[in-house]
Amino acid sequence: MTIAPVQRSTSLGSSAWTDARLILALEEVVEKELDRHLKVAKEWMPHEFVPWSRGRDFPGLLDGEAWEPGDSKVTPLGRVSLVVNLLTEDNLPSYHHEIATMFGREGAWGTWVHRWTAEEGRHGIAIRDYLLTTRAVDPDELERARMSHMSEGFTSDNAHSMLQSVAYVAFQELATRISHRNTGHYAGCPLADQLLAKIANDENLHMVFYRNLLKAALEIAPDQAMRAVADVVTDFRMPGHGIPGFERAAAQIALGGVYNLRIHHDDVLQPVLRHLKVMEIGGLGPEGLRAQEELGVFLDGLDAQATKFDERLAARQARVAARRQ
């Protein structure tokens, strides 16, 4: 989902902020954003979105009924996307380790890390319970995929930089929200749509937290933060990229309209960048200006790529429609 990265300078000068200084400087912002989050976040119960009465035993210890594709009315696209979303959420232990190591477990930072983990934890619980109770996917294949994906763990592309970590999650949380929301729309099940809307709302609140934190970082260390934003945007990968069969699933998800280049550009990157007014920030030093320029060039290239994708998708849809006539 990226074009060839531009060449970058890595020199930021002797006045660069260290991760430790930035974490300390942003502590009050984290505390403020945590208080705001706790006031607006609403409690919800994952078990209320699972149709338990539809559940049936599977083969094995309980000698139940073998899974069949026709057991559920969830669409093929919905199944693929739900599994990708679930397996992504399954790696929560690795994500928690990454952010707890980067941000720490003390003070407002630590409180946020644990709260975020608790809220994210219910997403995987709810999706798995829904999928198994409604028999929407092969339970054996799902478990094998979970074991494979979690056995690989997750290592962030941005673990070397506190600012890049903050910038990444500001975009990634919105990308996840869009993916969940669109999956609900295409799943073919009103209950799945309602469940994924709840999950998407959580992800949106997480995005707002990190976006506001990134905004404060741009004010404190504008050149370093601008470089972090440029690096994250140009090299962005979703956290589930290590899922078995991810490339094939991602292609199906893109063609189905759940998440693709156009959505990534228009609905993820641009809203965050516009809110932060990244391309309007003045007073930058040489490195910040280079990063800002690189970001603009990349976005133009990504928009052109998205336009080509749109054209190919429209042509494909026209051919499919013609064959059905």
C-alpha cells in the first residue's frame, strides 16, 4: 500500500528531543486526554451482541455437528474480513508489550496503556464468540490461523522511536475503525453490523487520543514530529500483515470495498493530516521542511495510485455486470 520511499536525511541536530524527554513532556497531555476519554467512553457488553441461542456443539468431545459453509448467511467477503480483523485483534498481548515497553507502566501513560488494552481485549472476545456461535467460519481453520499468527508475535516497525509510535497509532486506529465499520456493512448480518459498529466506536476514541497526543508533539518538537509523520505515512503497514494468507485476503478486502488504496488515502490519511494541519505548519527547520515536502510528494503519488485502482475496479465491475446480463 506504499509507493517507493523517498530518500531521507536522518540528521536532526543536537537539540533533538529524546524519547525519555518527550514522554515526560507529554505526561500532562496524556493525563488530560485520559480524563477526556474516560468521560466519553461508554460501557458496553460483548456478550449482548452474541446470539447464544443459535449455538450448536462442534465435533470432538461433545460429538456435535461438523461445520458447513452453509451454516451461516454471512457473506464470503464478510467472512474473510471478519477473520482478518479477529486475527489482528488476537495479537493484543504483543501490542500491549510494545506500547508498555515504549510508554511505560507508571503514571498517566501506564494508566492509559492498561485501559487501552482492556478495551481492545473485548474486541477479539466479541468477534470470536459471534463467529463460533453463528458458525460463520470453520472453527478448526480459525484456531490454526490464530496459533500460527500469534506464534509469530508482532514487532512494530516503529519501536525505535516514541514519536513514530505515536504517529503510527494515530493513523492505524482510524484504519482499524474503518475496516471494522465497513466489514459490518458488507457482512450481510444486522447483528454483525451492530457489533462491529460498537468496536469501531472504541477504535475511533483511541484514534482521537493518539491524534491529540500527536498534535501536542508537533507543537513541542515540530521537526522531529513532522519527520515521524512522514516516515509513518510513507511506510505504513497494518498490524495484521503477518496473518497467514494476508496478501490474498487483503486483495479480496480491497476489491470488495472494505479497505483499499482509495479508502486509505481519503478516509484515513487525509482526515488525520487535515485535522493536524500538517501541510500548513510553518516555522519548521530544514529537516521538518524536507519531511513536509516528502509527505506532499508521497500523498500525490498515492492519490494517483488510488485513481488507477478505482479505474481498474470499475472496469472489473463492469465486466462482471455484463456477464450477468
